[in-house]
Amino acid sequence: MLYETFSNFGLIISTKITRDPEDGSSKGYGFVSYDNFESSDTAIAQMNGQYFSGKQINVQYAIKKDSKG
């Protein structure tokens, strides 16, 4: 469902939903990687604050904790 929803904004390279290693349940967040920044920008603009699977979502760029941005 994540792939289907976000593929409307461009070519997706990968998707990942984070899961609890013990029971396999979703931790409530995931990642979508596009082949270009324009698709990412469009997805953020169109999906941030929308509802996905019954929950309001926050869509933004992911930044690694050990990077400077």
C-alpha cells in the first residue's frame, strides 16, 4: 500500500516499513526513496498531513543522525 500510494509522485527505488524485530508489527513509520528530488518534493508537498491507513502522516526528508544535514 505504501508503494502504491507514493508511486503516484514518481519512480520509486525502494520502500521500507520499520518493524519490531520481536513480533513483526509496524513501528509506525517508513521510508520511500525516489530516483530524483523533484518526485520527493512533490510527495512531501502532497502527502504531508494527509491520512494514510487511518492515521495522519508526517512526510519529510530523512536525515541520518550522524550527518550534518
